[in-house]
Amino acid sequence: MTGMPHDALLRYAPMTAADVDEVLALEQSVFPYPWSRANFVESLDSGYDAWSVRDPAGSLVGYYLLMYAVDEAHLLDVAVAGGRQRQGLGRHLLDRIAARARSHGMASILLEVRPSNERALEVYRRYGYAEIGRRKAYYPAGPGRREDAIVMRLDL
């Protein structure tokens, strides 16, 4: 599917409570320290801009959640199913995320990413996100350990 226009292949829909089980399973399959069910439910209850992405067969292949504050969107979570990675879908989701943020009048998008998540860092850098700081000991990293977060911003 590489090189094919993703919009022609994918179905985007606002994430609902009915999607949480599948979204949680995808989250757990791609992240060593995944969000909890409560994180997703609370995000939906808070009215965050949450989207599920499905292939023509209806399988969940990705999702993202955005929070808007004044003129900056915060990318809370984004994921691509393991079997769909390295096919341009991550970049396509970043295009959709930027378009959503622009449509809400945002001037930039902020995100945090683990330094150990080298693949995501590379995708974000190639896309144009710039490192603007670090949050010390932001993420859990095993028993009694924490990992910093790299804070990145994309100006829209």
C-alpha cells in the first residue's frame, strides 16, 4: 500500500466509548508503557478531539487525540498499528492532525515523546517538529525509574 493515497483507503471517525477496547489493545501492542482504559475514557469524557482510523475492512489501524488550549493544540496520543508502520501512515496522521489543529484556529502543536522512542522522534523531526525543552522524569520507565520527555512543537 506504500505510495497509495491514504485518504482513499482509510475511514476516519470520531472516537467513541465503543472504540476504547480496540484502541486500548492497539495502544498496548505498540507502547511499552501504554495509556490505561481510564486515560481514554477520561479523554473522551473531557471532549478532546479523538479520532479512530480504520482500513476498508474495518480494522483499527491508528488513532489520535488532541487537546486545544488557547492557540496551541497538544497531541496527547497517536499510534499506528504495528503491522501498518513504515508505510507512510504515521506521516499521513500527522497531516490530518495538523489540518484538525488549523481548523480549530491553532497556531502550533505541542507533544511529548520519550528519548527512547527513536522511531517516533525521527518521524516528528522529519515532519518539522522542533525540540523546545525537556520534562525531567516525566514518564514511568520500570520499577523505581523514570524517563525524561522531549517536548516538541510544530508551528502551523
